[in-house]
Amino acid sequence: MQAILDAIMAADGARDPAAELAAIGAIPIPESYRGMAVRAGDVSMFDGMAAHDKDPRKALHLQEVPTPALGPGEALIAVMASAINYNTVWTSIFEPVPTFGFLRRYGRLSDLTRRHDLPYHVVGSDAAGVVLRTGPGVTRWRAGDEVVAHCLSVELEDAAGHDDTMLDPQQRIWGFETNFGGLAEMAVVKSNQLMPKPAHLSWEEAASPGLVNSTAYRQLVSRHGARMKQGDVVLIWGASGGLGSYAVQMALHGGAIPVCVVSSPAKAELCRRMGAELVIDRSAEGYRFWTDADEQDPREWRRFGERIRGLTGGEDPDIVFEHPGRETFGASVYVAKRGGTVVTCASTSGYQHEFDNRYLWMNLKRIVGSHFANYREAWEANRLVALGRIHPTVSRTYPLEQTGQAAFEVHRNRHQGKVGVLCLAPAEGLGIRDPEFRAPHEAAINRFRGA
């Protein structure tokens, strides 16, 4: 691994980084590498505990794992940096189910996928790094290419996947429903997960947008999501978080009007730094959508709707960007405008949603389910980053050894934007190939730092 890292580090400051990296194909591949994993023997360790009390630090282990052989259409990458997503939190607390069930089902698919069914699961659904090797049939990528990986793993052997790969029955999220994920020194991906690394970003900055930026793109912009247009009022829950911070940027650069919902003055300030003008601090304003564990309070829905209209000059949201789930979903359905859309991609506060269906059917509203993104959508979202239209929202990074702590911070909602993880990269700020293009964007790139 040290020889691989030395070769990558030699590209920093080199006149021709690509030429330096091309030599990486001659370096032998290590027989094993360090990966952050959960273990099948630990799946009952949190039994009887509330989800909030489960501690990712107790379940995530940095361990040496054998390097898997590459199959057709696959690539092995050296991972310089990765990032924490909520699916890593779910994996580490074995919620809603242990991910070893995913690996077993995937392992039954073929001789090749059987590699994934192991008593450990190397996690992580983001990565930025360098291609080390490619399997048979790969023509687009070669050793030495600097890449980021999106997290859609799809077999593409079923007709259903050839209009929209997210509809393929064998669609999975890499590093969550597959093994050999990105929170490691190396990772195995399908070659159609790879995209060019934005040249003006560091490794940790380039790694952080992948999952959330692509998810926000499909959810808001794509024909498969809400089809956001100029002038739309977009209510964004958790607007300073890992997912919401990209939704805010998508709305602003798409000519929409974001209404940002946050839970502290510091988070409100981050939204304003991104350019949003309409912000609701729901903690300061005391919104309590549930009176107890079983009953919601429609009066609070109405108060929330009035607050939104007060900010927008009397308009209700055309689109509600939903991901908290149970805690907020009743309010989301209520406040969406007549004929509006609630687009949902997650349920971080609970999966059992409850809402008053009268406000949905009588006002012709729509609920749209959205899950990650297909390759085209992920590529377009990454292109926006490469063009400097959408910026990373890294607030803090941790070394690979402290991935458990990073996941704990996300689980307890103590983070802003994205939390990065340095895998092979020995420090932050490495891997920037185009400092001239970066210069005018420096403040925007760093606006979440230290938050």
C-alpha cells in the first residue's frame, strides 16, 4: 500500500500528474488491505436498545481484509478519501435490519457475487481515488485515472433496467447492499460506477458529494423526481445537512426559491452562506408536529404553513424535499401546494409515515419516491461539481481509524454538511490539480469547514 500511496503522492505538484499516475499499473496489488467493517457476530449487540442509543463506534472495526479478485466489468481503486452517509450509520447499528441479509441474497446470484457473502461487511458508499486495475471488458477506464465513484451497483441483465437503471431488479447500493465499500484503503466497484474526479477539488472534497449530490439531483431535477423548474418554491428539510445542503444548491442554481428548515441559528447561517434567504429555525420557533408517540397536531401543521407563506409572500411549496420521514411527513403533505409534490428519499426519523390523506387526494398532491440516481443522473450531478456550479459541503474530516466517531457524529446529528474520511490520503488538501480554476470558488468550497 505504501508504494501505491507514494505513486499517488508523486502526482501532487508534478508538471504532468497523469504521467506520474500512469506508472501505478506496474505496482503489485497487495494481498490484503485495511477496511472499516461490521461483523456478523455483532448483529445482536444492540438488542433491546432504542436506535438513538446504539453506538456506531462499538460496531465499526478497522481490520485487514483479503483483496478480492476482479470480475468482468469491475475496477479496483485506491481510495484516497471517502465520506459518511446515513446508510453507514444504519449499517453500524444494524437498523432497520442487519446488512448481512443483503450480502447473502447477493451472494446467491452468481459465482462472482458469492465473493460478497462474508462474515464481515466493508462499508462506505462514497470514494475518490485512483484506478489500480480493471477487469475483463473494461475499456473506458485504465490504471492511473483519478476518479470518484457513485454508489449504484446494477447487473443490467433485466430489461427493466434499461430505461432507468434504478428500476433494475438487481439494483443495489454499493457499500450498503454490497461488500468492498469505500471506507477502506481499496475498493471494488463496477466500471460504470466511475466518474472523473473534479480537478479543482481535494480528495476529501471530491469524495463527499457522490451519494447525496446525485440523490438530490434525481429527487429535484430529474424527470424521475419532482422536475423542478425556475420559480418553484422548494421546502427543504435539514437544509444544512449532508443531503439538504446539496438540495439548497440545486434549487438556487436551478432558479427555484428554497425555503430552508434547520434546527439551530448556526445551521441557519450556513444556509444563508449558500445564498438562501428564506430560513426557518424549527427548534427556535418550537414546532412540535406530534403531541405524543401516536398523535400528530394539525394545529402545528397550520402554524408551519402560515410561517412558510409569510416568507414567500403567500405561496405554498411547489415541492417538498422530504427525507426525515415519520417526524415531518404529515406536515410535508399538509403544506405542499395544491397540485404540488412531496418527493421522499429516506426516513431517518422513522419509516412508518402517517398523514391526513384528505389533504393529498382533495388537493391533487403527489408523493414521489426517489432512491439514489442512475448513472446518467449521477454523471450530470458530478459534472455540476466539476463546473464549479455545485460545491462540496465538507465540514470536518476524520482519519480512517476514527470512522466510528465520524458515524457517531452523524447519528447524533452533531454534524453539518458532509463528514469526510481520509483513507489513504495522509492529510487534507491533497489531490488538487487545477488551482487556478479553484481560486474564485475557494470561499464557497470552504464555507462549511469547521461548522
